[in-house]
Amino acid sequence: MKTQVYILSAFTHNSNGGNEAGVVLDTDQLEKREMKLIARKLGFSETAFIFSSTSTDFKVRYFTPKEEVDICGHATVAAFSLMNQKGLIDAGNFKIETKAGILNVEVYPNGKVFLEQNKPSFLDVISAQEITNSLCINKEDLIPHFPIQIVSTGLKDIIVPVNNLQVLQEMNPNMDEITNISEKYGVTGYHVFTLETIHNLSTAHCRNFAPLHDIPEESATGTSNAALVCYLTKYNRLMGRQDKQTFSMEQGYTMQKPSEIIIHISNLQGEISSVKVGGYGSNFKMELLEL
């Protein structure tokens, strides 16, 4: 059996870098075990499978090489960029059915794709010692007065603040320890950031580690950066509280895959009322995969 798959990078920066994802449009005959096999053969951090839906415009399922996950920002950007490039959809607003709930997707006329996120949940605060040991850094490398905390806008990540770009870029984490801690707290992985950036207009520079899901490091993560922006809005008073704000996040530079993840948030009476994550997708490639 051969299956047609498409490959795109999402969250590209000036048409470069980004995070590769697989997309499968012809899903009618696929069972869960076959979707898992396709995702494993492609080997990307996530592959999106597009289904018809009776209640929304599309149903989307997401698989890592290891298992199914509820939602994935970069695979959603890739999927809707693909359908737009192929002329299957025009610019506009769409509703998708996912295991994280029914979410909105917006496709701009310039090809940029944005995915609605859940409102943020601020969960456990974790001790610095436990996390710094797994990242092989010192407590002094953290940003003072910023907590290490689990935050979610769809997937749970441990948000870790470090105080400069050099520490973040030279970090050599212990993947076994990150796996154990991720399993202990029931999170996808770590999203480590610094407010020192390469580009002046960027808000933060980030690295993401999810070895529990066979992803040692990921070059662009939508839901993690959405959670990070909500965290910064809560803890960084310098970011202000305007009704609507846009943030640009850097990721993937240590992997030679420079990526730009754009976050829109809206505030209502001092509370975050809307979170959207988006960016550009690359031109697609097509492959026939033998199952």
C-alpha cells in the first residue's frame, strides 16, 4: 500500500529554517496503526492527518513518531499552508476538530496561518535545582524572580527562564533526566527561553526539548511559544497590558533552522481572552510512502 504524503516547513524565517512536518490529505482508508507507521517512517516531530468532519470544516489528528498528541501548532500551519497552496482552500476562517477541542484557524491572503489556542493554564511551579541539574546549568543562570512553571495553551510544557543568550545556546541538556522529569510531571517537555535575542524585534529566544516523545530538540514549536507569551504577560511587567499585542519568538538557531513564531494575544479586563499562534509555511514537497 502506498500513501501520498506532503512535507513542508512551518514557522519559516525569511523563507528559511522552520520545522518540518508531514501532512496526509488522503486519510479515508487509514487506521490509527497506519497513521502511527506513517509518522514513524517520516520521522518528523509531528505529522498531521486531515479528515472530513460533520461538525467543523476539518478534523485533524496529530502523531509524533511515537504516539498521537492532542494538538500541534507547526503541523497545523503546515497543513493549512499546503491546502492553500494546492487551491483546496482560500484565505478565510476555519473551524477544526482536534483532541484539544474545536479550534479556529485563520488563513491570511499572504499565506500566513494562525491557530487559536486554549486560554492559558498556569500549573505547578517546580524547584530550580531539579530543572537546572537536568539542563546542566547553575541556578545563577536563571532569570531572578521568574518561576519555573508548567504552562499550557493546549499542551503542557515546563517554562524555564535563563538570563542570557550564551547560556541558552551553549546548554547541553541531559536528555535522560529531562525524560524522567517530563514523565513525572506529565508534560510534553521543556521550553527554555531568554529575553536576550538575535533580532531586535524579537521578544525571546527559545529552545525546546521533548525527549519523552522522541524529540530531543525541536526547531519551532507553536503551542510552547503561545504558553511562553502568556507566561511573560503574567510575570514580565515591562510587556504591558494592551488590549491586543503581537510577539515574535526566535527558535531553531542552534539547529541551523532559524524559525519565527508569531503570537497574537488579546486581553479583556486584565485577563488573557484570546491566544493565536502562527507563521508561514514553505513550499511543499510530495512523496509516495510504502506502508
